[in-house]
Amino acid sequence: MARVRFIGPEPVTVPELGGREVQPDEVVEVPDARFEGYVCQPGTWESVEEPKDQAPPALKKTAAKASQKTEG
């Protein structure tokens, strides 16, 4: 789980966190998949701990075409 700090001026209720009330300057854990949904609001939330990579990124598979020269 990632962690974010609420930097708003008044307590807020966050339905995604089970209806929990979050106080100003409080650090809370949020689902990794939802981290960007919080930190994209820089006037309200700030990053404390980014999500951990659960799995390595998938490798791109590309088909390489061999160039063939014909003499003739």
C-alpha cells in the first residue's frame, strides 16, 4: 500500500477508505492502484510513500525483420 498525506484545511470523509475521516496533516495508506488518484490533487494530497512495484514491467516483444539483399 502507498501512503499519502492530507494537506487540506479541514477534516474530510474518504469513502474509498471505508468512510474514514481524515484529519489535516494525517498520513493514510491508500491502495497502490489508486495512488495517482490522490497525488493528482496537489492542493489536497501529497505523496509520502509511492507504490511498490508488484511485478516487473512486461517486456515489449517486437518482430525484427531481417533485411535481405539479393544480388543479381
